[in-house]
Amino acid sequence: RLSRNASGDTSIQFLGTVYKLQILTKVAAELSKYMPEKVAEDTSSILRSPMPGAVVAVSVKPGDMVSEGQEICVIEAMKMQNSMIAAKTGKVKAVHCKAGDTVGEGDLLVELE
């Protein structure tokens, strides 16, 4: 079964397995040789700010054990408080922010071991 979603992604389903397709023009295919895909970094051990804002509270310190889903810190953006949570269980290696800091999108907040 061939399908295309609203964003233009194309996939084929065959014997229960879904295969994603990338359809390129001849020129785009030629240029893609010189533009390798970026490999996504493992971000489960780091917490980055998803938005610019102000750090309201930091709930951990280096050496603390955190559980997956536990609140690490709170960032206020556009008058809304957003809880930043741990992606996995681990030990806090370093805290790179404190209450009152202004952070930008992508800034490193906390590292886990």
C-alpha cells in the first residue's frame, strides 16, 4: 500500500512493514551526495532548554539521583511555567543553570551520567 501524508512524506506498507521513501528530482539526488544526513545525537543524558526564558527553579544538584519523568527545573516563557523533566533515570553529573538565569533555546541546563 502506497500512502502520502499531509506533509508530503511517502511510505509503502508491504507485508506489515512500513518503508519510508524519499522522492527526489535528478538534480536534488545529485546534490544529496554532498549533503550527508545529520546523525541525531543521544540527548537522553542532557537536558537542553526547548525555548528561551527564565529559570524559575532548579530541583536538583550534582550527585542527586533522578527518575525518568522527574522534574529537573522550571522555565518561565511568555508568563507560562514549563517543567523540564528527566528523559531517563540517572545521576546528575552537572547543573549548568540556577534560578534567575536567562536561557536561550538549546542552552544546556543539566547533564546526567
